[in-house]
Amino acid sequence: MRSDDLKIGMRGVTLVRPWPWTLSNGRIRVLGARRRPPKHLIGQVVAIHAGPEWDQDTNTALREVCASPELAGHHPYGIVALAKIRGYATWPGDPWIARAGQQAWFRPPVAWLFDEVVGIEPVGCSGARDPAFKGLWRVPDTVVELLRHRIKRDIVDWRGR
């Protein structure tokens, strides 16, 4: 991923913690959703935003399979990763999901598939205007510029962790 992949007007997706951690650390590249990603976002980079909500049940389950830190304080808020939306799948036997070993993370009715995931030092950003909103939102232009500088300066490739 290059800094010029980050476009003005790019979208962010807010997720309940600890899911952003699993993406930023390369553990999971498939996330269940209620609907397919918009067609215009397939192949585009999105900012993975860790929202204020915490799901302890999910964290307990994740600790068993991918060593997720136990306490909510270990999962930062803000933009914690950048990822390209590869596409989506509507069944767990999708060939990409199988090749990536991600079958266990498929949740109906649809799963978003992420590729080129890179964790970054968290960038403070409130996400959507409504703190209860989880989903897609426009990343402010000033934050996109900050992300461009951050990715040039201290990108952390998840494969190297």
C-alpha cells in the first residue's frame, strides 16, 4: 500500500472493539456484515476505525484463538489500520475465504473481504458524527492527509508482526 492509495473523500468503517485489533494485526481478513460493500468501494482503501463500544463476549472468544489482549484499554480508539476492500462473500465456502483460512470468521448474511491490511499507529479520529453509528463514513480531508504522512513515516506491515 502506498500513500497515494489514500484518496481525499476516502471512507472509514467503524467497528466495535476488539474487531479492529483483529484486522490491524492480520488475524482476521473477513468481517460479517448486514449488507454488501458499495460497489464503488471494492478495490479501494478504507480506514479501519476502532469505535468506543467494547464487546467482552467477542474478546473472550478471540482470546482463545488469536491471543487478543484481555482488557479494553489494550485496544486503542481511532483509526488503527488501512485495508483494501477485496470484495464480499455470501457463503463460507467461497474460494478466497478458504485459501485465506478464514472460514471460521464468516458470519451470514454477507462477509466483507479485506486485503493489503496494514496496522498503523492509531490516529485520533471520532469517526462518524453519531458515536453510536457503526458503518461507513467519510474520513475528514485533514485526517486523510495525516494518514498519508503516517503511512510514509511509520507503516507497520502486519506480516512482520
